[in-house]
Amino acid sequence: MSTPPANQPPARPRTFRHQRILRMQLDAYERAIEVLADAVRQRNWPITATIGIANGGLAPARGISELLHIPSYHVNAKHNPTDATYTEATGTVTYDLSPLTIRPATRSLGGAVLVVDDICGTGATFATLLPELAVHLGPDVALRTVALCRNAGSTIAPDLWIWTVDDWVWFPWEPTLAAETTIEDLPIPSQVRTA
């Protein structure tokens, strides 16, 4: 695992109202993937692949790839010390690009690549990974960022996202929520948000 350069600016903390868990139901998630894929098509970006940021970005990257009929790859990154609800990010992103280095096909990518995550919480993961991916993939690849959610406290905006959130988000691939948790379902989306 690698860590970011020492000159990386500190990330602003995520915004949490601590009022409820925002739950992404499967139907809202599936519609979000369709909306994001449609937005990519409408922009005529020459997307040749997706790279999902594991763990949360794997499912959306694969879903978008299936709809766009392109390959999906992944990298590993982490900046939460645990997966517990309301865990504040450390501000230091550790990452591992080795899943790409063992896939020779990633060296021949051209055009644009979607870098996909479940949430842009502080923006630190995208800020750390994009320069590293640019070096790995080479100058002929343009990187575009996509997230299902963007936290209201993030100073960085992905190129495309669906929901702006101000509390903890539960995604369909995560363990079941505790029964005593106050839950609010995210609405089924109809449009994408852009930077």
C-alpha cells in the first residue's frame, strides 16, 4: 500500500447531521447506474473502461461498465479507520494499484476512463488516486470521476454524481442496518449532477 505525497492538502471533514442514515434502496441504486451511464453517453466521452475504487466503487463501476459494454478494473484505497457508522476519515489515503499492474490490458487503454466510487466524502480519495492513475495509465488517457453520492462537506466534486448527502449513507451491498436506526430512503434519481 502507498500513501499520498506529504504536500497533499488536508481534507475538510465530511458533513454529518447525525439525524438518520440515508439508505440507498436497490431500485434507487439501479436507476442511479442507468442515469450515470446515460449521462456519460450524452457527453460523448470516449470511455474505454471503468476503474472502481474498492470496496465501495466496485459495484457501481461494474454496473456502469455493463451498460456501456466496456471492461471494468479496480484499485484498492482506504482512508476510514473502520467501517463503523459515522467514522471520520483519517485524511490520509492508503492505496494499492497492483490490481491494475497485473492486468496488462490497462496499459493499452486510450480515450477516457471513468474512476468510480460510491461516495466522494472529503474528496481525498479522488485527489490522491487521480495523479497516480494518470502516471500508471499514461498521457493518452483522460480520467473522469463518478460517484453515486457527494458529501455536502467535500471540497472536491466528481465530474458526475447523483445525490448530495449530509449524513451517513448505507449502500445495498453493506450489512443490514440496526433496527433502532432512524432511516430515510434516498429518492429514485432522474438526473445527474455535474461539477
